[in-house]
Amino acid sequence: MAEPSTVARPYAEAAFRLADEANALAKWSEMLGALAQVGQDQRVQRAVADPDLSDRQVAGVFISILSGKLNGEAENLLRVLAENKRVGLLPEIRTQFEALKNEREGVAEAEVHTAFELNAAQLADLVQRLEKKTGRKVRAQVRIDKDLIGGVKVVLGDKVIDGSARAQLAALEAALKA
């Protein structure tokens, strides 16, 4: 069976093309975010898994919950997903859509793991350095991780920049053992 990311890709690309042609990337991002959030609700998952519900009813569950928040094209996408038994892919579709949107807008998502809370100036300085290093606008999500002891670890796409005290101590330990 194919990986969810592989199956979700054509849907994400189709949604991206629709959004891009309509100059509505932000609106589609919002709609896909809402769809993914509804799709992750356990009550909705139980309802969607009910074999007595038709594809139209499955799509109707989402459409009724998000009444007025979806445009016609998003509703059509949802109907196609329901017909193909793929509504469970909504979170992955949204993730891939966001990656395409970020690529188009020249934005890089960064996960910043830090042992302590960063103040606004520290975060702004870090973001500025990352933007200079990547040549892209950086949108940072900060997560507190007490295991780092000190410093920061940045995950930027498939790159990891580990300036944590924990990593430095591990490097020192390895150097002393060599």
C-alpha cells in the first residue's frame, strides 16, 4: 500500500494549483487547516468510519461543521476525497499544501528548541540570522525542551543546527574518548 504522503500529493498539488490560479493561497491555507482540524476530531473520525454513511454524507459532515468557511472548490475537493475514501489524508494534504505555499512565498519554517523561554529580541535576532543564512523569510515555532540544558537547536527543513549545551557536551565526550 502506498504511503499517505504519496497518495496525498496529487490532492495537495491540485488544491495548490486552484489556490494559486485564484490568487487565494491564504484562503486555501485557512480552509485546509480547518478541514484537517475537523478531520482529526475523534467524533468526526468515528462518524466517517461508519459504514452506513454514504460518501455524500461523509462530505456533508465536514461541510455542515464548517458551514460558510469553505468555498465551492474546497467542498468539491472534500467530495472527491470522500468518494475515494481519502478524508483521512486531510492533515497530510494540508502539510504538503503549506510546503508548496511556503516554497512559492519564499518562506522557510523553522522549529526552534530551546531550554529556556526566548525574549522577543533574542527570537528576532535568531530569525534574522536564519534568514541571512537561508536567503528566505523564516517563520519560527519555539518549543521549550529542558533536556537541552542550554542553547538552542534549530530544525530547518531537513537541516538541524544544534547549538545546545547537550550537543556540545556530547561532542566533548566523544573527543575525550577518542
